[in-house]
Amino acid sequence: MGLWDDEIPKEKFQKEKGEYCEICNRAEKWMELFKCPMCHKYFCEKCRLHMGGKDFCGEHCANEFFWGGEDGEDE
Ligand SMILES: [Zn+2]
Ligand SMILES: [Zn+2]
């Protein structure tokens, strides 16, 4: 009822938040992680999108940050 049902079984994945990339699910010892200011996900250097002096997990978050989600419909 209006709740996000995102209970994906993660039995294989017992990593703490902040210890792996939530975008590509890569987990390495001492890997450098960044935190997205929009969705607050952690992501690795490979997934990082550097834009406007900030680091985002992807283009959609960067767009939302800078243009308030007025993304249009261009794919
Ligand atoms: Zn990644
Ligand atoms: Zn994000």
C-alpha cells in the first residue's frame, strides 16, 4: 500500500552499506567509494560521474541535482 517493496533477497550479498558499490555491486578491499548527494548510494570510481564539481552515481542523479529532475524524454 504505497510502500516500496524492494526486498530483494541479498543472501549472497552480506556487505555493509558503504563497503561496496551499489551501482555495479563491486566490492573490493579498500576500494574508494563516493556517496551520491542525490540518492545517497555509494558508488565506486568506475561508476562515478563527475559533474559541476560533485560526484554522482549516474547521469540521472546529476540531472536531478542540477535541473530538478527536468530530464525530458531524451534517451
Ligand atoms: Zn561501481
Ligand atoms: Zn545517485
